[in-house]
Amino acid sequence: MIQLIFEYGVEKVIIIVTGKDVRFGNIKYGNITTTIDGLRLDYNGVIREFPDLELNKNWRQDAIARFKKKIQGFENEQQIADYLIEDLKKFGYKLKGTQKKGFRTK
């Protein structure tokens, strides 16, 4: 298990990677996390990442399917974590800490 803690403005976002399972949460809501299916996706952000979905009625479902397929293509948790760190950095998220297998946050 790898836990990533990001700062986005005044919010603190947590991402937990366990195997191929990726869960997202916000620290202000406590220990409540969700999969990509439960997130509110920004249309403009999705179109910036996948321009071909602009005229697609099912843009949300297709974006989620692409994310899941991308995650399944990685070999281990560290590769998934590295991908998420680099991807979120583009959108202004700042990595504040990483915790692996319950050890202290770095």
C-alpha cells in the first residue's frame, strides 16, 4: 500500500494505491475514500486530457474506462504512484507526503 498526500490550494487530497486498486479522498472528510467512479470529474479537464471525447455523450464513462485501463497496464504500486504524481503535478497538485506500507510519511 502506498498513500500519497497532495495539497491543492487549501485542500489536502489523499490517494491510496493498494495493488491495482486506486482510491481517492479528501482529508477534511476523514477516512472516506472512493474509486474513480465516485469522483466528480471536470468536463474541461477530461477534454484537455482526451480531446477526442469532446463530442461524446458518454465522455465521463469513457474517461473512467481509460483511467482504469491505464492503471491495469502498470506492473506495481510504485509505477501507479509515480504516474499519479506526475499527472497531478500538471494540474497544480503538490505532493506533500508519501507513506508506504504503514511506515512514517516521507
